Amino acid sequence: MPTTDTVTRVNAAVTLRGVSRVYGRGAAAVRAVDNVSLEFPRGGWTAVMGPSGSGKSTLLHCAAGLEKVDSGQVIVGDNDITSASDAELTALRRTRIGFVFQSFNLIGSLSAERNVALPLRLAGQRPKPAEVRATLARVGLADRARHRPRELSGGQQQRVAIARAMVTRPEVLFADEPTGALDSTAARTVLDLMREMADAGQSIVMVTHDPGAAARADAVVFLRDGRVVDHVTGAGPREVADRLAAWER
Amino acid sequence: MMGMSRAGLAERWPLFAGAFLSVALGVALVQSSLLLLISAATYDPPAGWSEAARMAASDNAVAAVSMLGVILGIATFLAGFIISSTFAFTVDQRRRDLALLRLVGGSRGQLRRLLLGEALLLGFLGAAAGIPAGVAVMNLQGWLLRRMEFMPADFEGQWRLWILGVSFGTGLALAVAGVLVAARRGSRVRPLEALRETGAAARVMTVSRWIFGLIFLGGALALIIVAPHGGVSGGVAMAMNVAMPAAAAVAAFSPLLVPLLGRLIPAGGVTGSLARANLADARRRSASVAAPLIVLAGLVIGNAAAGASFTTAGADQMRAQTRADLVVEAPGPVGDRIRSVPGVAAVSTETAIPATVTTGSGEDQESESAMAMVIDPAAYAAAHSAGDALTALRGRAVAAGPGGDVPSRGTIRLRLPGLDLGEIPVVAGVPATMSGGPNVLLAPGVVPAAMLASAPTQSFVSLAGDADPPAVRAALARVGEVSTADAWLRADAKDRNSTSDKILLVIMGLGGLYALIGVINSVVIGAAARRREFAEARVTGLTRGQVVRSALRESFAVTVAGLVLGGVAAGATMATVLTTTTAVVGKGTLDIPWTLVAAVIAVALLVTSVTSLLTSLSATRRRPVLLLGATE
Ligand SMILES: Nc1ncnc2c1ncn2[C@@H]1O[C@H](COP(=O)(O)OP(=O)(O)O)[C@@H](O)[C@H]1O
Ligand SMILES: [Mg+2]
């Protein structure tokens, strides 16, 4: 029988224990993340909501090892990455986590398929064209493989970014406002795609300020002034919006 | 938002083109200078020439070799400087791309290898283009050397097969050395920087920048301090070398200095305040445009001022030392004829003969082309304020002349055209002067009369107190061409000035052009990354005209700052010139070539303004919404 501790570790894709991140010093210090303890479940889709400036992005960056924490512990799977070296974090990004951001962040000079193949090539693998095509097909862009990002719509670019994040089969996908720059139709396509991935067992941590987007997730965490103030599971858009409105008051 | 897609190849090509160009032109310049230096050093006058002509040609070649040495030094310095600043700038402009690679799993080592690999490729391609370009540059420089009579008409720069290796090596080494520090810095970019919209600039005054800056500052200070104690030739050479480290030091500190000077731009109107804010914000870009300008202004103005000042100091010194009323130019031993003219009190007849001087013995033996002058020691001492320095010179012996290069004691081997004088003791010497002159002084009996008969001779004539100058002049005109000593000295000074101008043109001309291309490079590279910034300014409500005007004002401010800082570097040279001339000729002399200063300012402002205008117009050609990707 596994101990409770092990159960926790196995079931959580990412664990934060008392994590704080402070920007600036003295009077100008901002506690962007303030003593947050959270578990993002494995195989689940968690949305992080909160007003602008509440520390959502900082929390995501800390959880993904992009930002050092000032105190607390960050555990991805069963690896404590709190004080991981640059090489260890690089290895983590290569194989175990993927990112999607509001601003797509594709490399403009590379075609969609080469953007998708990039993480594999950086990891020293020789990507099989079929594998890359299959990943693009999964996001519905099989016929856009040779297009450059600027020849794609925003929604298509974001789907390329998702394909790029997924091509390494990461344990966790981190997404910061993935629909923030998209119109509602494109946003729905992207959210449908993420829902599909979550149903297939993909762990997803998504930051958003859109209640409609958050309602597609399995659970929603509310953040305010860097602290977790609420936590709901299985709520619809109306309930998420009401709770957000309550906390923004 | 289009995010990274704005990093498309279309926007990145100016970076690579700029880096490529800096290598190609740098390699061309270094290769040409090296080939010409070797061609001049191994130059043999045609066998058909008389020995006197061959010796004279060799003496010219010696002067040309030392000039080409300076050209090679400056070319190498410029190439290293321009290439490394261009490469560092291109790496810095790509921080977001690099951060993105880090975000999707790239390691520091991979980024470093990527940047080094790129530098190797650009170095290779640049050298491949620079080698044929270098042949064209060599033909041009060779033509200049012949045209300005530094080398005889049959001189030509010669191609050597091994230069292929040297030039490829130069291109690769300079590109890699140039990118080394930048690559290390670039590879340490934090992945999160990929998410910053403006590609936040890294700290610009890095530790390595401080170290480089302080090293160059130390070098410049050392030269400034030592130059006055270096004697004539040492002092002049050191003063001419101050501008390079001084400019490099000022350029290293320019990220601190340029924004400070930028505060001087009037903040009038929205374009003015935007320009000022941009200048302070984009330190890296400002510094990259200012750096080649600093080197251009510092080197060209500093060395032109040094050349002109030393020439003036030399002429002043010569005027102060010359005791004569008239100068007669006529070939051969005309001394007796001049002395027999009524009213002539004294005459120093000086006949120039090309020579080869060999000093040292055994391993250290060294032969050099030189100028020997046959004189009457007592008359020469009187005409040139040499006091009793030459009283020991008589019989089969020589004295060290004002041209230097010969020890004033000991033994040398002296060869004149068609006559080997063998070992000959140096028994006296006059101090070296700023304006130079013959290296060896000979008493008349040593040289056969036949050799003197047609050799170029000048006679310095002093009149008796009761002489009737016009009558004496008229009588002397039957001997040769007569001029007053004043007029002769003026003509001589003018002649030397034009020689120093020509030297400056040969030395600085192409180097200055290269630095100017470096400036254009930086402006173009800087503007390439600004499309988005311009578009944002426009959606904020600025018109295209206002954006372009603000870019122009910013470029104007950077140019002025670069020129002022270049002036500081030139000022270091000028200070050295003052202390050195004070030490050597007893009077501080500074001759600032104002026409050239004005020309440098005008050209720099014109070039940066036109480049900024064109690049900002092109960067704002598309409607801003297209660039900001609001089409979704
Ligand atoms: N790099 C930074 N330096 C200083 N302050 C920062 C930095 N990043 C974020 N902050 C501050 O931390 C707080 C939380 O920011 P962020 O995590 O971006 O919020 P959110 O994503 O919820 O809008 C804000 O007050 C913000 O100003
Ligand atoms: Mg955010």
C-alpha cells in the first residue's frame, strides 16, 4: 500500500507548497504570489482565474519552473524543481512540460510543421515527418503544414502552438490566456481541442480571465492579490462568472 | 497579436546582411593592406634603373612600408571593432527569438552553438566575398600609392595564394571573436523574455563592457603619458595611436554617455519627447549606432589633427633653426660660385644623395634605405643652429642627421649609388627634428666630385650687413633658382602639409568609409526591429509623419552624441599632440583641420539622417493594424 504522501505525488501533476514570489524590494515590493499551496491533479484540466494583476501568470511561471520562487516548493510529477539547475529545467521543458501563450510565440520564419518539429529537434531527435503531420492533424491543421505563421489566422496559429507543445507528449501543458487574443469562434475551436486532450488524459493548467473558458475546465481556482481565495469543480459559465464577480468586488 | 511571427525572415535579413557586410569589407580591407605591405616591403626597383634611382625608390618604399604598417593596424582594429559591435548588436536584437528557443527546450549550449555556428557561416561567407573585394580594394589603394608618389609607377600590389588562408582565417576569427561574448550573454537569456512584448533590453553596461572599456582607457592613458617622453619618432607614433584605444574606450562606455548627451535634445512637442524617451530606453541601439561614429570621428579628426600639428610644429622648428636670407636651388657643387658673389657672407651648400645604411653586425645587422647629405660642417652648423655639434665631422667620417635612424656614435656601413664606402665611423650628430631630413651627414671629401656634379643641391645663403639684396639675388639667379628663405620655408611647409594630407587620405580614406558603412549597418539593423514599435506609436494616434520625424530626431541626437564622443577621443589625441610637441620642439602646437571636422560632421549627419529616413519610411509602409495583427 502506498503511503498518503506517495498517493498525493502520483495523483498530482504539479504540486505547490507555500509558494511565494515577490517582485521589487522595500516599499515597492509586490507579493505577486503569496504563500500558495495547490495541487493540480494528474489527467485533469485546472483553470486559474482572477482579476488582472492577481498573480495568475506569475503562479503559472513558478509552477512551470520559468520563474524562481522566493519561498516554498514546486514539484512537477515526483520531481522537486524548486532549486533545479538550468540544465535540469531545460530537460524538464524538453520532455515533460509544454507551453501555450496568449501571443502564440511561433517562429515566423519557420513553417507550421517546422515550428512543431522544433522541440524534438532541440531535444536531439530526428522528428519523423509522419509524426509531426499527425500532431498537426490532431489540431485540425493537416493541410496547413507548409504555411508560415503569418499566412495563418490567429486561431490557426494558436493551434500550431498547441501542436508544438504537444509533440513531445508532455506530462503537463501550461497555457496562459490561450484564447486571450482570439475571437469567440476561434476560441471555441481551441477550447474544444483542449477539452478533447483533457478527456484523453492530458494534465492542463490554464490561466484565463474568461469565465466561458474556465467553465470548460474540470476545476477552477480563484486568485486574488496572489492568494487562492476559492476553488470550485464542475461549475458552469454562469456560476464561474458569478464567483469571479464576487471576488472582483 | 502576431507575437513571434514578426520575427520573420523578412525582418531578420538586415541583421544577417549587416553582419555579412561588416565581415566582407573588413576582410577586404585587411587583406588589401597586408598584400600591399608585403608587396612594398619586397619591392625591387627595375633592374634597368640607375643605382641612384633604385636607391631613391627603395627609400620611398621604406616610408611607404611604415605607412602601410599603420594602415594594416588601423584596418585590423576597425575590422575587429566594427565586426564585433555589429555581431553583438544582431545577437541582442534577437533576444526574443533566443528566449523562445529556450522556452521550447533549447539549452544554453545549443544557443551558444547556434550563434557561434552562424558567426562561422557569416565569417566564411563574408571572407569568401571579401577576398575578391579585397583585390579590388588593393588595386584602388595601390593606385593611390602610385598616384600620390609614395611608390614608383611600376609598383603593383601582388596576389599571394596563401592570402586565401589568411583572409578566411581573419574572417572566421574576427566573426567568432566578435560573437563570443555576445553569444555567451545571448545564451543566458531567460525563457520568460520570449513573452515580453518589447524584447526588454538586457543590461547594457555588462561586466565585459566595463573590462574592455577600462583596458582601452588604460591603454590610451599609457600612450598619452608616455608619448612626450618618446623622442621625435616615438612620440609622433604614439600620439598617432592614441585615437584607437581612446575611441574604443569611449565607445565601450557609450551606453552610459549617449543617453546623458541625449538629454540635451530639446524635448519640444510629442516627437521630441518620444525621441528623447526612445534614446534613453534603447541604450543598446543608440550605443550601436554611436560606436562606429565615435571611431570614425575620433580616428579621422584625431589623426588628421595630429598629422597637421606635427607638420606645423616641424615647419616652425625648421623656421626657428634656419639662419639664412636666401635659398638657391641648383645641382652640383655650386658653393664656390655662390660665395664669390659680392654681398654673400656665408653659404651652406647641401647635396642630397640616396644611400643604404647598414647598422649592427652579425645577427642584428640591418640595412635600410636612407638619405645622405654632403655638407660643409661649419657652414651647415651656422645655417641650421647646430652649434658645435658637428665640429668633430671631418675626413672619412659621418654624422647623424636630423632625419634620425642612425646612432650618433659608433660605426655604420654606408653605400652610395655605385660606391661602397664600407665601414665608416659616426663621429657626431645633430638632434632629430620633427620635420626630419637627411639621416647621414657627410663631409665633402668623402664623395667623388663626379657623383656630386648633378645631384640636387640647396644652398642656404646669408648676406653681409652691407649687401644690396636685389643685386645679390640677381647675381645668384645666374647660378640657380633663388628664393627668400621665408618663401622657401613656406613652400616647403606647404609641400609637407600636402604630403601629410595625402598620407591621411591613403591611411584613413577607406577606413573611414568602412566605419561609415558600419554606421549605416547599425541604423538599418536597429530600424528593422522597430516595425512593431512604430506601429504601436501609430495606433496610439501618431501620424506616419510624426513617427518618421521622431525617428529622425532620435537619429540626429544619437549622431550628435556619437560625434561629440568621437570628439572626446580625438581630444585625447590632441592633448597628446600638445604635450609631445611641447616636449620635442619646446612649443605646444595644435592645428585643428576645421574643414575636415566640418566635413565629418556634415557627412555623418547626412548619412544617418538619410538612412533613418529611408528605413523608418520603409518600416511604416504597411498599415499598423496589419503589423499588430488585429485582423483576427
Ligand atoms: N517582472 C515583474 N517585475 C515586477 N513586477 C511584476 C513582474 N511581473 C509581474 N509583476 C507584478 O506582479 C503582479 C502579478 O502579475 P501577473 O502575475 O502578471 O498578474 P496576472 O497575470 O494575474 O495579470 C502584478 O502586480 C504585476 O505588476
Ligand atoms: Mg497574466
